[in-house]
Amino acid sequence: NPVANGSFTVKVDGAYKSISYQLYNMTGQVVAANILPANGTVSLPADVPAGNYFIKLQTEGGAYGVKQVNIVK
């Protein structure tokens, strides 16, 4: 799960047109957010520091999931 190059691919089961994401640091602040096509690539801003984060993914239908992400630089 470590992210080393600033981007990773999100794979979601189901036929969704788009997925929104919010990347939260460990204090609950949103450090990145965007909308991407289903099974798209999340490209993180270069200024996101290394560390542990949570990513919340939400479909246009409202379904969502949360996963932990470890960013290394």
C-alpha cells in the first residue's frame, strides 16, 4: 500500500461513471480532493508530505469506502 511516485490507481467493483475522493491526514484535515473517472488514477499534489493518510472514495450513487494510504518520499 505505500505510494512512492505520487499517484495510484483506484479500482472499484461496479459500473460507476465517476468517483470522488478526499485524502485526510491523521488530524482529519482534507489535504487533497478531486473527482476521477471510475477505476482512475489518483494524482497527489507534490506538496503532500510523507505519512499516513485515509482516503474516502464515494460514488455518484452515494456509496463510499475508506482505506488507509501510506505515502513515502
